[in-house]
Amino acid sequence: MKRLLLSASLGLVLCASNAAFAGSQYNDVPNGDEQYKNCKIYAMKKWEGGGDSSPIPGQSKAEAFCTCMWNETPENFSGGLAKFSESEKGAAMNKTCEDYSNWHG
């Protein structure tokens, strides 16, 4: 019984710390950023559930996903963030950002 209680407690602590970490992991996207704006538009049209709440306070899943993509791409990236996430090169980043936004398709 002690083992079960310890395991459950540890699991809750890990989940809570993961959510707290995710909420402060990325820099805010500057207002009016075109890549971010286009990412949200593309994501909302292409995938379901983008308007649902993410684990990040005040952000939908699409907003959290695109914030993650914006932060994960290199400074000189000039393409579409959501489209890049669908590419072979962007697959790992897509997984990271799906986890961050809790948006799994």
C-alpha cells in the first residue's frame, strides 16, 4: 500500500512540475509576428481542436503549438511554421510542440 501511495504521489508531482515547466519554457512571440499569425491560421483550418484550452494559461492549443514552433525554429527560419511541422525535418519539433500544447492528432 505504501508503494502504491508513493508511486501515485510521485506521479502527481511529476505531472505538476511538467505543467509548470511547460508554462514558462518559451519566450513570448512579439505582437504582430507574421509567422506566428500564419501558423495559427493554418493550424486552425487544417487540424481540429485548435481552439481548445492548452495547459498554458491564456493560450489555446493552436496558440501554444505555434508559440512552441516559433521558439523551436532557428532565428533565420523564413517558412511556414505549421507546414514545417508536417515535413520530415520538422517531425521531431512537431512532437515537441504537440506535447507542449497537449494537442495530439
